[in-house]
Amino acid sequence: MTKKQRIMLARILITAFMVITLKFIPITGILQMVLYLTAYLVIGYDILKKAGKGILNRQIFDENFLMAIATVGAFSLAIYEQSGDYVEAIAVMLFYQIGELFQSYAVGKSRRSISELMDIRPDYANVERNGTLEKVDPDEVEIGSIIVVQPGEKVPIDGTVVAGTSSLNTAALTGESLPRDANVGDDIISGCINMTGVLKIQTTKEFGESTVSKILDLVENASSRKSKSEDFIAKFSRIYTPAVCAAALLLALIPPLARIIVMGVTPEWGTWIYRALTFLVISCPCALVISIPLSFFAGIGGASREGILVKGSNYLETLSKSKYIVFDKTGTLTQGVFEVNGIHHNTMEEERLIEYAALAESASSHPISKSLQRAYGKEIDRSRVTDIQEISGNGVIAKVDGMDVAAGNAKLIKRLNIEYKDCRSVGTIIHLAIGGKYAGHIVISDVIKSHSKEAINSLKRSGVEKTIMLTGDAKAVGEQVAATLGIDEVYSELLPGDKVTKVEELLKVKPEYGKLAFVGDGINDAPVLSRADIGIAMGAMGSDAAIEAADVVLMDDDPLKIAKAIRISRKCLRIVRQNTVFAIAVKFICLALGALGIANMWAAIFADVGVMILAILNAIRALFVKKV
């Protein structure tokens, strides 16, 4: 609890104690009025102050004005009638402040969940100069600099590990509690906490462009993007509040005047002014004005704790309506890392065949060559390899340990007039000929992410009507991945421009009640992310362009989080609808009862403060999304 909240709690307790005590002390007259007025000012002085400022600034019609007029009026009416009944006016203000305390606590709780992300902001970077570590401002570190991150410190800037091994705590970024290993050559992002060993990192970005800075910018600007529900409430309040003030004034004036002029009876000014004041208390739109933004705020906070960054409540609202989910393939559903996936028709041990292939391809920087070298798993001894000839579009011919080795596609083997075996597997096929004889072939393919199939199933269970995959890969590869994952439609051999065209076609055929979401990670996905109803980017290793263009960012690149993001958004929207219907229904029922004199000030307190507290408590539920 903050200092401000503790002071408010003390004011509430003091006021409640004074009211209860005065009920049992036989005091009347001026002294009674002064003591009750003291209790009123203890609990309500800040509301009166805000109402006064609103009047001076010509921003009259807000909840503070309504509370001030209603309670001052009720207090004045008790003085005029000499009834001594000051409790109702104090009770209105007391319960209103209890509601405000609830709201403050709820907002604080939601804000803390988002503020946990703020802890990832690094205070400094260690730069090694003249054999000593010097702490400098991260903004001062240039691209290509070597920084040192010691155990317990935050990684300040994105970069590549050049020395050391360690485990990284990525919970603040991804919501994942398990540590991740970092080794030489690994790319790591800022905001992680180094847990064990000392790491030397060569920076690949400036601090302002690093992951941590972009995340903080997204979080800080999320509240500025309002949903349609929030815009509706804002417009509703601007019209509603002056209207009910006018209605209350008419309620106080017209019936008494009608009694005098038309009926010729006593006006009963006190009765109708009391009804008008009750009407004002009931009409206060606190429940809507507070609970709706709070629901979205809590939803964004809950999502951020799960490693899902939503850039604004408008995107949360759109996400809840997603019916078509369109995926990029490489880096989104697959790891984007090519690996040896099979060895067929080999005439020697698999390890030996891989060794020959890796050595023959050792001079190439092609991803396929790199995958063969990773599969070999040992340091390449370049002295064993001579006479390397790279034949464009075919493969490589070289001498390994003095033996002729050819590694490449079917074109290369045909070129050497060597018989080979076809492969039915989908992927890149590397045929090998050693000593002029066919030695087998190696299948290399992109690795499907472990959660991709489960992610597709989870989306379908969540009510997504169609899943679609767009890829630039060959048709056979695309269809195999789609069949493996259970994706409904696949479009292959697409250029970046073709993906935009295809998404535009899908936007025309999707149901009117639903939205289309696109999930991607590469720089080529940025145009598509912008064109879709809502763009979802892989944030851990996704390109900066994709993250900038997206509306939702998944910090751990886990496609399973997409379905969770949709479920979180739907839970949030359910809560918003519940609060809207409940608040408006109770308001209008109690307004009618108040105008008829059936509802008194205590009923008004429930209609205003009671509904607000219930709505706030309901809104807080949007924060709890662990089991959604």
C-alpha cells in the first residue's frame, strides 16, 4: 500500500469512527452540526477541492462535481430542516472514497504487473578499458563494442557472445521461468539477467534500438491507444453527465412549481430537492468511467506477465474477434534453423558420411553447409581438404584426405555420371559421391517448433475458424509442414509482395464478424503485419521491422502464446461487457426509483459506490490469466 493509500485508509477509519460515535452521544444543535461537518470535511475535502478546480477550469461536469453538489446539498437540507440527519451526506462521501481506494489499489496492482517489465531497464554497461571495467551509460556504447556482463547483472544491449558461458534469466521478457543457456556465438537480447558465468558480448545494436528499449516504449505507450469501448464510455460520459444534472435540476423545480400553480397545494421543496440530490448521487458514472479502462489496463498487465506485449487496448479488442489466423512459416512455425533430418542409402557409417560432407563443404558459408558442420560437431581441420571447387547451383567437389568427394544436388551427381538414389523425403537433399562411387544422401530441413502443432490445435479449440500458412518455400515443403501441423490452407512459393496480395484476398472472404490476424517474424513480413486486421510478431529473435509493424509481440517466439493472447483478450472483453451492462442497468433502474421517491440516499450509495466497487473487483479478474 502506498503512502497516499494509507492516508486515505486513515481518513476512512477516522470518519467511520466519528459517525458511529456521534450516533451514541446525545448531542444536538450547533455542536452536533459542527462535529458532523468536521467528519464530512475529513473524508471529503479533496473531492470539494477537485470540484472547485473543475469549475474554475470550466470542466464542470465530472464525478467530483456530482458528489460535491449532492453531498453539500444533502448537508444543507439537513440544516434547513433542522432534522439533524447528517449521516446520509457523510455516508455518500465515505463510501465513494472507499470505492476510490479500491480503484487505486486495483490500478496499482495492474501497474505493478507492467512495471515489473521496467525492472529490465539497465542502469549501466561495463566496458573493458586498459584492463579494468568501467561503468558507462548504455547510450554511450557504440555498435561493435565489447561489453562485460557479470553474474547478477542485466544484459544492457543486444549482441553476440564472444567469450564465456552462462545461464540467463529471461522471465521478465518471456514469462518463462526456466533459464536459458548462453554460449559463444549465441545472439542474446537486452533485458535478460546473467545468472552464473561472466559474458563478453559484442554489441550489434545501439541502446536506443535494442530490445529492452523497444519493449519499454511499447509498454509506456500502450495506454494511449484506446479501444472502441473506452471511446464509447468517454463520449457517453460527456453527454450523460450534463444531461443528468439538467434532469436533477428539473426534478427539483418542476414538481414543486406544478404543485403550487396547477394543484394549489404545498410545494414540498425539501422532498423534491432531496429526490434531486439522490438522483445526482445515483447518476454518477464512476463505475463505467473507472472500471472499463481498468479492465483493459489489467488485461494488458496480465498479458505482459505471460510474455505477451499488447500495444494498446484497441488491439486487445480486435484480437478477441480473430477468426482467421495467417502464419508465416520460417521462424514462426519453424525454428528457421536447418538441421540434418535423415541419412539414406548410405554405404558407410552415418558419422563418417557426415564427416566427409562437412569437410567438403567447409569453405562455404551457405546455411546448408553450416548445418552439415553443426551435425559434424567437431572442429573442422581445413588441412585435410584440398582442391575445393564450388559449382554454382550444383554443389561442391573437393579432395578430403586425398580422396575425391562430391557433395551436392542431383544435378551434380548426374554431371559426374554417377548413379544415385532418389529421396522421397521433403527437404534439401545432399547427395554424396566418394572415390567416384555413390555413398548415400543426407536430408536437411527446417525444424518445426515443438509447440507449433499444439498451437494450431489450441487455436481451433479457441474458436478460430481457419488457419492459413504463407511461405516462400517450395510447394512440397509447404504442404508437408501444413499437413504435419494440421493447418487448413497453405500457399507456397510466395514473394513478400505476393503475401500482401494473398492477405488482401483473405480479408475480402473472411466473415464480417471476424478479424484476420497475421503472425510473422522477418523483415519481409512487416508489410503483411501492417495490412492485417491485427499483426502478431515473434519478439525474441524477430526483426525490428516486424516488431515495429506488429500490434502484439510474443517475447519468447512461442506460437502457443497466440491462442493464450486471444483467450486473454476475450476474457478482458467479457469483463468489460459485464461491467457495462451491470452499471448501466442498475443506474437507470435506480434513477427511475429515485425520481419516484422509492429509492433513498442509501439506495443511491449502492447505485453509485456499490456498483463501482463491484465493477472494480470484477475488472481486477482480467489481471489473473495464468490459467486462461
